[in-house]
Amino acid sequence: MKIIIVFILFILQTSFLFAQTKADLYKYQQVNEQQKSRPTKYHFGYPEKEHSTGQIFKDVGFAYALTWIFYPLTQPETVGQKGSWDKYQDNLGKIVFDHDAPFWNVMVHPISGSQLYLYYRANGYTKEQSFLLTTISSAMFEFTVEVYTEPASAPDLFNTPVLGSILGYGIENLSMYLLNTGNPLGRFLGHVINPSTFFWFYDGKMIITPDISKDGQAMFKLYMDF
Amino acid sequence: MIKYLIFTILITFSLTVHPYEKTVLLRGGATATFGGVKSFDDSDNYFWGGGINANAGYRFSNLTIKGYNFNRFEINASGNSYWGKINHIKSELEHVAVDGTAAVRTFVIAVYLKYHFDTLYKKIWQPYVGLGPSWSQHTLKMKDYQVTKGSFNGNNRIAYLTEGATLVFGIEENLPYKEMHPVFMEFTYTFTAAQKVSLLDASNHKEIESIEYENIDKHVYSHIIMFNMGMTIF
């Protein structure tokens, strides 16, 4: 009991002796006092821009090339054991209702669709354009890549772009919120759920720099490199 | 293949030519379902369930032909996924027949043309009606079942592929901007007739195989009433 009392007294005394003001305690940190938030060096967003027909074909073509790489990488057993060029010819042009488990139809395909949607959004397309391009990319995959193993699936043709774009819209909003908190964990998660923000084609990362205008007003300048 | 390539090129060109920002709509929400199935026996079997719905629409906002503006028309592709329970159903293929209760998983795709009427109540709510074809797949996981022919176990599933038509009527908020996420509520009635019944092997959940299937020449059909509620996402 005496030891506990001595210990408590020791803690109290040292607290008074080495007491620091709030200014001392946080003197090496910058704080946005009004919003009680961290000041951020970057602002993340989705600037939208016009695209030429050639640029659209290039972006769709890049996504299409990736599907040829990712499909055998993510499903090696299916492609190795069940795929063949004879089957490719037989399946070309067919649409069926597949018997896949809900895990594929309601989870995997919408997640893939969401990442396609976010890829197009990172390239500066509007939400509507991104949805339409996701539909095209998904259809190209179903009709010309996955037919190596099975015919195109009607539920997948619908779920990938539609549920995928809805999920992508949610991920987009959440990732922008996380990235703009300035919180290291928030930025890490924001990039993880939206990997397109890591790549060179994402031009929504703007550097925030303080500046003084000609008439002496303080302001922030957003600098975007593209 | 060539038709598909032409379709793709047309869509891609349309992205650069036509004003579409306010005409392409994506909606999502929840669905509650009630329906009846007339199966291989004379009794009507009822099911109920819940799930999600999503639809993509194209509103003809800028289309005027011979002075008539088509902005009240919208073409819609809608998908509903729901999970439910059916109290009693009998399924019969050439080598297998089974009856009992079942957990049902259904996916319905409908493509329909919607017509929007004048707004009601302070010009906020706008009723609409739609009609078009639909296709669905019902997958049954039998529980408390009796095998009357052949062999059937807990890893087997029965799948019905059906086609028919959908009638939609509902109301939607008439807001100036779709970024305000207008809400919609609708009832859909879907009547479909089974085209094919399949026996599936789901012992490997990653790869569900079809063991046997049969094209239906008997009258096996379903009435499904769905209540969908959701909002415009963008």
C-alpha cells in the first residue's frame, strides 16, 4: 500500500515538474486549428477531361490487354485444364446463364468491374463514360477472352459493369475521403482499395502550396502535373 | 463476332459525339420478392425472398423526331438477385426426380422500355410504366427432400432457366439533378416459362458442373412480384 502511494505521489510530482504547455507539446507539428485536422500536402480528386477517339481506343485497348494477362494468372487451373482453342471457336458468339456460385457472380465480378470503372475514372473520364467503357471492356473480356474456357455469361455481362460501377462509385468516394485525410493509415488504405491512384495515368493528385497574391491575400495554389 | 465489333465501335464513337451525361442513369437498391411456381405437379408452390436490384437506363432526353420529343421514354436493363425459400417443389428430369422444400437463388434480367407520366404532388413524384422481355435462372438447393427416381444428394442442385416478360410500374422523384440521388419505388410483375431444367453437381464450390439437363416441354412457369426500392447512383 505504501509503495502504491509513493508511486502515485512520484507520478504527480514529475507531472508538475515537467509540465508542458500545449504549444510546447505540439511545437513540431502543424495543425489546422479551425477544422482540427492535419494539413495535407496533396489534394486527391478526379478531374474530368475530353478524350479523342484515339485516346479512348488506347485506354480500352490497354485494359483489354491486361485481361489477357490477368485471366490466366488468376485462374491457372481453369485455363490450363479446361481451356483450348477448339473450345474458343465453339464458344464464340454464345451467351448462356452460367451456374457459378454467388461468390463469383455477386462478389468477384462486381469487384473486377469496380476496378475497371476506377481505372477509367483515373484516366479522366466522367462517371457515365466510365460506366459505358466498363461495359465495353467487360463484354470484350466475356466474348473474346473467357470463351477460351467457357461461353459468355449473361449474369456476368450484367453484374460486372452495373454492380461494378455502383461499387466503384462507393470505393471512389471512400478512397478520396481517406486520401484527403492526410492520415498515413488513411492514405495507405485509400490507395489499397483504389490501386489506380498509384499509376502514372492518375492525374488527380494535386500539390497544395501556400501563396501570397499580388494584393497581399494569403491563398492555396493547387498544382497538377499532367 | 463482326456484329459485336461494330457494336463496340459505335458505342466508342458515341462517347465522343453525343451529349449523354444526363441521359445515362445507374440505379441500385433492395428488392423484396413474392412468387408462385407451377412445377411438375399440379400444386402451386409459393416462395418469398429478398435481395438487391440494379438497373442501367438510357433516357432519350435529346431525341426529337418530326416534332415529337421522346424525353419521357427510357430504355432500361435491370437485374435482380434474390435469395429465398420455397415451401414445396417437385423437379423431374429423365433420370432424377426429387421433391421437398428448397432454398432458392434467382437472378432475373429484364430489358424494358419505360414511359414517364406527368409529375404528381408538387411536381416531385413522377409515375412510370415499363414493359419488356426477361430471362431468369432459379437455382434450388433442396432441403427436407424425397428422391422418387434416380440418385440425388446434398451436393446436387436443380436449376431452371426461364424466359418471359416483365411489367413495371413505379414512381420516382423528379429532381433537377441526378447528383441529388432521386429515389424510386416500383412493383414489377414477371411471368416466365421454364425452357430448361438442369441437375448440377456443387461438390466443388469453385466449379459447379452440369450433370444432366433437359429442355422442358411441359408447362412449368412462375409468377414473380418484386418490390424494388432504391436511388439513382449517378
